[in-house]
Amino acid sequence: WMSQDRAGRNLRSSHIEQTIQSVDEILTAALVANPAAALREAYKAKVEADDAAQTNQPSQVVTACTAALDAAATVCDLSPAHEPLEVESAVWEGSSWIESFWGLTLSFEDSLATFECASCAEGQLILFDCAVTGNDDTVQLLSGLYENRADGDTGEFEVTLAADGRTFDGTMTSDLTGEDSPWSGQRTISAGAATSAESPPAQLRWVHQLLLLRGEAHLLLANPTMARADAEVATTLCCRTPGGWELLARSMDACGDVDAAEEARIELARLV
């Protein structure tokens, strides 16, 4: 299975080598300090997982990783290691979104008083003559006019900003057809909050990477639900480590959950 390309969800040799090196370093150090039987069992299972990965045996990777992770659960504190990503400000100004109707990235000006208050980088879509109701303590309703310069469509829109500042939902009414269409968006850039990726803490690095290793093997075995479960544990354990979100996005794709996959990629983008 190592010969499959990325689109075939292969387990890259470089990823395996990095995992092996990291797990070797952490577990070897831990064994010196704490020769607990469970930790020794984890180390033994980890070696078996390494061997299975190197010899292209995804089923054996799953079995060995499971044994190692089960042992780790008895000796490691598996509480979330990272502080959650900052909550977005519930404001439109300075924010950027992937909108649902055309799939464009829409960026708002720093002031909604600007006549053209939002546009995409290519200038294809603009929002203008906008009005907003609400404040930082309430859900914000934004209404105004839109113009798609690529297809000549114009119309009105009305959308509501979620209280967490990360999504909007509403409708747009086309002047060309007179029809209402649902319109939503996912925030891609924080309006002022800076976030960055973090590595798992040393004592959990091997656990996190074994979750990714097992998840990759599940994908290769056409078990995307199991891969998703591993990715969800990894992102809960270390929410600021990109690898878990990348695996989650691909797992959701494989499960056919396009919306959840996009949400995972948005989380991933916030860590860059």
C-alpha cells in the first residue's frame, strides 16, 4: 500500500520515519524515568507498528497502534494539551469568508460605512449599500445589495452572523430570477485574533502521532469512519497541531461529509 499515490491516501514513508523517530525519542526517555509495565508494553507495540508500516501492512499497523494506545491510556494524562483557538469577534469588519453560492473568498472592509463594504480579490463579487443591526453582544444581521460582475447577476441579501463569529447564514434574492437562494459562509481569517500552530507537548507527541499513523492506515483499509474517530481524538488532544485537522479533513472527504471536511480545512487554515 506504500506504492499508492497521495490521492490514493497512501501512508508516506517520510511521515512514517518522522513518527518512528519521535516515538523512539519520547518513549526511550520515558522508559528510563518510568519503567512501568504498561509503558513497556506501549513501547513494544510501537515497535511492532513501526515494523508493520515499513513492510506495508496497514492491518498490522492498526493492531499494533491500538495496543500501544491502549497501554498509553493507562499511564498518560490524555486531557486536552492545548488552549482552544481564540474565539472570533462577532463583527463583520476586517473579516474574510468562503461564501457558499459561488465559492468565492469574500473580504470585508475595516468599516461597513464604505459604500462597497466587501468584495473578493478578483473583484467578481461585491457587497454594497450595507446596513447592520446588533452589537458585539448580539447576533448581527447584515443586509444590502450584491453584484456579481462575472455573470451580471444583482440582487439583495440578508445574512445573520453567528454568535461565535465563525459562520453566517441567510438568503440572497436575484434580480434576474426573482428567486431566493440560501447563502452562508465560513470564516477564514480572524478579525484581529492571531493564532499559530503548536507541536504536541513532549509527553504526548508519541500518542498524537500514533493516532495519525493509525488513522492513515484506516484510510488505506477503506475505513474512513475509524480514521475520522482517530482524527477527532487527535484534534481534541492537540487542537493547535495541524496534522490532526489535515487527517480529519481527508477522513470527512472519504466519509462523504463535504461540509465537515471544509470546516476541518478552515480550522487548519487558522493555524497557518
